[in-house]
Amino acid sequence: MEQKTTRDPAMTDVARLAGVSHQTVSRVLNDHPNVREQTRLRVRAAIKELGYRPNRAARALVTGKTQLIGVVAQNSTLYGPASLLSAFEEAAGEAGFAVSVGRVKVLDRESIAAAVERHRDQRVAGIVVIAPNSSAADALADVPAELPLVTVDGDPERSTPLVTVDQGVGAYDATTHLLQAGHSTVWHVSGPTDWFDAAGRVQGWRRALELHNAEVPPVVAADWTAAAGYKAGQMLARMPEVTAVFASNDHLALGVLRAMHERGRRVPHDVSVVGFDDVPEAEFFIPPLTTVRPDFAAVARETLGLLLEQVSEGESTRPRRTIAPVLVQRQSVGPPA
Amino acid sequence: MEQKTTRDPAMTDVARLAGVSHQTVSRVLNDHPNVREQTRLRVRAAIKELGYRPNRAARALVTGKTQLIGVVAQNSTLYGPASLLSAFEEAAGEAGFAVSVGRVKVLDRESIAAAVERHRDQRVAGIVVIAPNSSAADALADVPAELPLVTVDGDPERSTPLVTVDQGVGAYDATTHLLQAGHSTVWHVSGPTDWFDAAGRVQGWRRALELHNAEVPPVVAADWTAAAGYKAGQMLARMPEVTAVFASNDHLALGVLRAMHERGRRVPHDVSVVGFDDVPEAEFFIPPLTTVRPDFAAVARETLGLLLEQVSEGESTRPRRTIAPVLVQRQSVGPPA
DNA sequence: CTGACGGGTGTTATCGCTAACATCATCGGT
DNA sequence: ACCGATGATGTTAGCGATAACACCCGTCAG
């Protein structure tokens, strides 16, 4: 058995078997209209018989286009970005595009530029950058204008096509929900201030307070970790006037819950807490966490749509799309004591 | 300004500028030894001046090889798989390989086979399949032998190259830790039984009990969710003889913690709990969770190593690599009341 | 002094595909 | 019955790289 590596069948092999020219095979593959039905069937049969699979490299070489989308994302397992990425990969796969992910350790301009370059080397059809903070957004200036680009969770001020969760609305709803439960004001534990998501949530929170003529307490700044939430919570737990807290994500809320618990302040009896993200386990925090749920699948779909629009039409209207999240009520909110 | 789309510079453009043939440019690019230093510099300068970037499609066409690695993973945001994937993308990127991720909604044979086919269409150099349960592992039979393949978290019984966390050791350590704290036995809330990770943890747990002549209680079967852990916990909380629980992951443990809390059984005073995974927020559960931490980065590195070995050497010894996890002690374990 | 050798370089063929054009029936309208 | 339009197919020329081989030269052993 000296078979060894018989090369994969190529278009000409299919053509020979079907008794047509390779060009006709190409036409069948690309659903060109001017092919007789009978010929089409014969070619299809030959393709199947040989197990022929088109060589994408050859096609890309001649057309100058690939079916690859590059994604630049941070190397983190934060729930939001991870969900988004996963949803995007699925959506792109269904649309017949492969997704190449370039991970970046830190979201600085240099790293992102390098990741973008790697994708350009691969001649991707377009790029999606998950650029949730300002240093990441700055890096977008380096991306050449002719490369289709969509930013996710990026800078709302910048004029690149952008898809993002409507942070403002989510935060507004969360805060209003707490006010309507009877709290005179709501404290806010914020994510890192250079993240647009965090900034948007701060704005929504403030807008809600102002609209209801509630006092606006100082923002308690943190990062996204439960550790930071715990620290913030320790401080808030010591202040008896704090009866309602809106945390910028569920992990922060988790830390707050623990700090409250340790201090003997019961949730929701003494203090109400609302989070953001609706991580799968939020329902099993103590107590089950009321939170804001973004629709990551929708964000992914919109992102893909915007990107493919640019890919096919060349020019784009540089639009932005915003996906409204929804408040999920559980048991961490109650009236003030 | 009718510039429009001037095509990207090709090798011949570089050659012309440097005053050499395109072949010499190719040699410089591929670090071929027989190029005079002076020529090499001239070519490098021309490359830089034109901003030339090699066309991977053209190279792939003639060499028949790509620099792409396909990964098949489930479309989930489970912490373990997500961490692994992220770590792998980073490792591959550093090695100069692009990673194309094919997400699969469910881990059945058909879906996985389809994802593998999509990767084959792209002529990937090799494939990594995260195949944590038996139906996923079954799908591997369809992968042609000549395609480099590494399985992660897959079936230890199957003879494909495999990298996995040493579930047995982790579970053994966790269980032993509880026994040494003084508990007469340890109950186990298991992940889905068709997952190899879950099965391996059950085995390690049982082995520890048997080795210490402890009674082996029935396994409480669940899936990976906090909801299932909560349900299991409700049952266990009602049984006064239960003083120690090893949960198959941290989310299950979270559910158990909540159930215990609701029933008034204090952790670790009345009941001790250990998890698995060390999710970032585990430190902020109530109480901070003692758990087992796998080294996902190490798994990713080994996986990439094994795959590239196959890619370059053709044949492989079909090895398996196991990465030992480490017990992280926090505050959810104490002596029995 | 000469021929073999090997380093440095160029020339040509080729990978598998699509684009563009060429060819050849067939067909309806005058 | 002729003609241009149209449909179905074939032919040819690249896309941008690498592989294989040819070539020119200097060096060195015989």
C-alpha cells in the first residue's frame, strides 16, 4: 500500500469526471445562472463522488477577498466580552464566515495595532474590535479606512461604526427601580472609569437620580472584580444612610453582597442591591440578584450585519446601533427599612 | 484624486525596487541562507518602503499549507472552556498561528463533524477539539487520520493526542483535604455524568474516600449550573449527617452555599464545601470558597505543542499530557461541628 | 591550467481558482 | 431565410507566491 499523499481533488478533476470544463464547475459552485440543470446535476454528482472541496486559498488569490473576519479581543474571561465573542463566532459561522481571533493581553494602542496587523496579514475581509476603553479606542485611528471595521462596546464619541449595549438605559432602569422601591437615593459602585461601559452606566444612573430629584452621592470607583466590589461594599456597609446600591456589574455586586453580609446588613431588608450583566450564577447569589441583562446575541448579530454591509458595499454610513438591555427582577431589592 | 484602489504591492514590486528578482525577495522572506547580506538589506529596505506584506493565500496555494489552526468549541461561557480557549488563542498567536474558532451549539456528533468540515474547507494546518463529553468524543472518529488533531478535556480512553487537567488528582486532593479536617466522609455533587471532567472528579473523590476507609455516599448528580447545585444543596442541607461537600465546580458550590445558607446551616461551621475551577469571584463567595485551580495556560501550551509537533513531523506518537491542578485553601472548610 | 564545486542569483513552471473573452447553438422577429 | 440576441459552454490569462532548475562566477584541488 504505497498510496501515500494523493493530492486533494481539484476543480479539473471534477471537470474531467463530469465531462465539462473546469470553468463550468466553477460556475456551478458559484451558482452562476447560465448552466443547464442537467449539467449542474452532473457536476454536483462528480463533486460528491470525489469529495471535492474548493481551495479557498486559490479563490482568495484570484478574487483578492477572503471569507475571514478578524476579531481583536482582550485576553480575559470577563463574562460580557466572552459572551459577546462566543455569540459573534456563532453568528459569523452561520453566515459562512470564519472568525480568526487575535487576543491581546492589554488593551493598549500598541498591542491592538499589532493584532490588527496580524489580521491584515491574513487579508481578512473585515475586522471587529472589542474596544471597551479609551486606550483601545485610540488604537482604531491606526486602522486604514479602506478596511471594513466595526467597533463593539467602543467609544460612542468616535465616528466608527459601533454596536453597543445601551448602558445608559440599563443603568437608568436599574436606578429608577431602586428609587421606586422607596429609596431616597442610590449609591453607585462603578467599573473602571476609562471603560465606556462603566461611564455609560454612571451617566444613566446620574440621569435617573436627577430626574427624580434625588441627591447624587459620590461615585465609588472600582474595577470589574468581586474584590473591588467587596472593598467598596465594606465602606458602604459602614454608612447607615446607604440603603440602595447599583453596582456596575454582577461581580462587583457579589463583592458588595459579601461585605454587607459580613457587616450584618441584610439584603434586601437593610440594603438593596442591583447588578449588571446577569451572569448565569446571579440567580444563585445570596440573595438572588436583581440585575440588568444585555442581549449579547443581538449585539453580535448587529455587529456582523454592519460589518458585512461594509464588506459588500464598500462605503458605509458609519452608523451606530444600540441594543437596549432588560431589567431582571429577583430578590435583592426591597423597600428601605 | 482618482487614485481609487491601487492594488497592494506584490513581491515583484519589491523586487523591482530592490533591483533583484522576485525569487530573491522570496528567499529573503523565508530566511534562505544563500543570499548576500547586502542584497538582503536592500530587499528589506524595499519591503519596508512599500509596506509590502506577503500574500498568505498565494503562499498557501503553492505550499498547500496554511498557518491557521482550527478550534472546535461549544458555544458556552462556562469558565473552564472559555479560559482555555482564551489561553490557547494567545499561545497560538505568539507562535505565529492564527486561530479560527468554530462554535457549536450542542456537542453532538453531527454538529462537531460539520464544524470540522468547515475547518477542513479552510485547509487548516491542524485542529483542536474541546470535546468534554462522550458524544463530542465520538465525533472524533470522523476526523481523517492525516489531519493533525489534539483533543482537550476529551476521553482519556481514546487514542487521540490528548491534553487534560488531571481531574482525578484535583478531586482526590479536595476530598482528602476535607477528610483531614476531620469529616468522617465527603458527599459529592457531580457535573453531568457524560462529561469526562465530571467522571474524572467522581473517580478521584471515590479513590480518596476508599483510601481513607471512609464510607462512600451516593453521588448527587447535577449539571454544571448554580441552579443544579442549589437543588442538590437543598437536599443535602436537610440531611444532618452531611458535614462535607465536594462540588464538581464552583458554580455548583455556589448553589450549595446558598441552599445551606437558606436552611440555616453555616459554612464552614456546620458544613464544609470545596469547589473546582477557582473562578475569579470564588474568593468572594460567602464564605470565600476553597477550591481546586487548574492551570489553563499550561493546558493551552501543551495543546499547541502537541499539535505543532504533529504538523511538522507528520506522524505523532499519540501522546497524552496531564496537567495537575492545585488546591486553593480559603474559608469554606473547617472541622465538623 | 583546468574542471568540479558551490554560493548567489535569475528564469520558468506551477499551485487551483475566477475573470474575460471566444465560440457555437438555438431562437424569435422581420 | 437571415440576423442579432441570448444561453450554455470552452479557452486563455492571470492572481502572487514557491519549487526546481539553469546560470554565472570565483575558489580550490589535481
